[in-house]
Amino acid sequence: MESENNKLFAFFEKYLMVPMDKIASFRIVRAIMAAGMASIPFVIVGSLFLVLNVLPETFPFLGSFFDNTFFRISDLYMLANKATVGILALYFGLVIGYEYTKIIAEEEELNLNPLNGALLSLFAFFMTIPELVLNNGRMSLVEQVDDNITIVNGWEMVDYGVSRLGATGIFTAIIMSIVAVQLYRLCVKKNWVIKMPEAVPEGVSRSFTALIPAFLVAFVVLSINGILVALGTDTFKMIAIPFGFVVHLTNSWLGLMVIYFLVQGLWIVGIHGANIILIGFLTPITLANMQSNAGGANIPFSGEFNAAFVFIGGAGSTLGLCIFLAFLAKSQQLKILGKSSLVPGIFNINEPLIFGLPIVYNPFLAIPFFLAPMVSASIGYFAIKLRIIESVIAHMPWPTPIGAGAFISTGGDYMAIIVSLICAIAAFLIWFPFIKMYDDKLVKQEKGEEALI
């Protein structure tokens, strides 16, 4: 049995930990992770104003009160939402350009200015936003105003502002940041820059340093976009094709199960799976899905679906486990560990349990550690898919306690609280037989009756 467990952990280390760890070390992945984390505070603030705006839909008795109070100034306070969730692609493009340039400069010891990288990234991204069409050998900006769509001078306008500046533009912003920073890197490496005397102020010197890279970025991006427009598409639409496939895959139940299996597989060998997969790779997708939900879609995997319905108590859905350890465990070491982990667990922090039980490299607890979040994710997924509860439209901080995050992130749906509790209970029922057996073994060990192997 021990040999089989060792083979299992060796399998995860070789085929999951090593590849994922290598991917997570890529420069662009680190830059995307930085962008995701940098944008979250703004998304949370903007989301709260959206929740305020939709509360009367959940509680109709508030309708009259809101009509005479908040809704009189809703166009004012909703600017906070439009300036955050509505322009998420700008946040990502700016931070990725900055961080990616900074990483390259430090690791290759090149004289790259992160601010130049950020501005060049935005420059490249903005050139992909306006929609163009080729008619009779002439390229012109699209103009279309009717009941279904509003495009003025190539800029498509929607409720939250310019459509391509929102979450749907994140993937294009990422690619354009890569292109711009790599071209900037090429110019500096080949010494294709205008150097100013040391006496010239830094701000002036920086602007001339970025001059040739800016020309090169403009030439490359405009050339690519022009060719694609001539073929009946554009850069934005082309980039959306492969990323659209990934988004569709992650929004299926099977895709969700694969995601949480991979997250738990990393955790079980001591790697922070949520940081690498959920934050590093999937934040652009969950934020884009959340914005789609605000526009009327019904996508389960969006915003902080993870904290609201899956990782209740932390990775492995361990809140119920933590309560059991604190008040019902017979083993003294488990009881002490449970009490010390209870408060952090309420706020979805469970590293004390993961490394204190321990769960990592522990064959007794590996099965529930995998199954519990997959079951709770399934419950949350189908509750939203079947419209038992509203989809996530607001991004809450991941440490928000059980029920509160689900309630607010779904726009005030009280049924979301119940579903969140059901997810936690279902997770604990999976944990119970395993932790009971583990507890009994530790009790015997404490009494000197058995060695834990």
C-alpha cells in the first residue's frame, strides 16, 4: 500500500508539479499573475456598486425606495463600475507591459524601462480596438448604428462603455503586451535606440529611448491588422478564436472537474495550486465571464465562484473538517490544530491544516482532499446552470466568510447562502470517514498502541 502511494505522489510530482512549476516560472505567466492580482482590488470596488444597482431585482420591496434615492444618481456611482470592470483590458495591458518589461530587464540585464514597456503595450492594444472594413479597395472605419449595435468610428459602444476595453479584450491585451515588449527588447538588444546625453532629464531621455520601438510597434501591429482586415477579420477577432475555445472548455462541468483535480494535485505535493492555475492562468477567464454574467449570461465559473462555493475554509473545502477537529476530534494534537486553525479557516485560509495535519504527501487524506472540492464545485456549478441561484456578477475578496461571499457576489441572492452551506456540508461528509479513521489512528498512537505509517 505504501509503495502504491509513493508511486501516486511520484506520478503527481513528475507529470503535474514539474510541468506546472516550469510553466509558472515563464516570464509572461508571472506578468499575467501580477496583472490579475493588481486588478482585483479595483474589480471588487466596481463590483460592489453593481451589486447595489441590482439589489431591487432580488428584493422587489426595495424598488420604490431605490427609485427615489440611489437610482437618481446611479449614472454617477456606476462610473466606478465602468472605470473598473468596464476597462479591465486596460488594467491587464498596463500591468503586464510593466511587469514583463521589468522581469526581462532584471533577468537579461538590459536597459529597459518598465514604464516604456507599459505604454508601448497600451499603444499596441489600442491599435487593435477600432473595427475596420475593406470595401472597393479602401479601408475605412466601421459605422453602424441601429437597434442591435452601435459602432461609431470603429468603436463599438455597449452599456459599460467601449466593448473591446472590457474583460473580453483581456486576451488581446495580453498578446499585444507580449508583442510590444518583445519588440522593445529587440530594439534595445540591437541598440536601435536614440541615446541622449547624461545631462538630459530622465523623462526627456526616456521619451526618445522609446521613439524607435514605438515606430516598430506601430509598423508591426498595423501591418498585421491591415493584412487581417483585408482577409475579412482583424487582430482582435483572430486572437478571440483560440481563447474562446479555452473559455468554452473551462465553462463545462468536465472542464471544471479537470481544473480542480489539477489544483488539488499540485497542493498534494506542496505547491500552491490555486495561485498557479486559478490566479495565474484563469483569472482573465473568470473576470470575462463575470462581466458577461452582468450583461445577462449564466456562466457558473466566474468571479470568485471558487471562494463562494468550492474552497470554503480553504483549499480542499476544509471548513467543516476544521470545526470537527476543534470540537469533536479525540486526538489531542488534532484538537489543538483544529482550534488554532478555526479562525483562519472561517476566512478561507487553511495552510495550518494543509501542512499541520499534514494533508500534503498524506495517503490517508489524499482522497477526500481531491473529492471534496470537486463535489462542492459540482453543486455550485449545477445550482447556477439550472438557475436555482443567480450567477456570479460581482467579485468578492476570497477571504469572505461562508455565505456572505456567495450572497453578495450573486447580487444578493439569499438562495446562494443555502447553496454555499450545502457545498460545505457535502464537502465535510466526504471528509468525515477519512478524518475519523485518521483521528482513531492518532489516538492509538498517542496511547502508544500503534505507530502511524
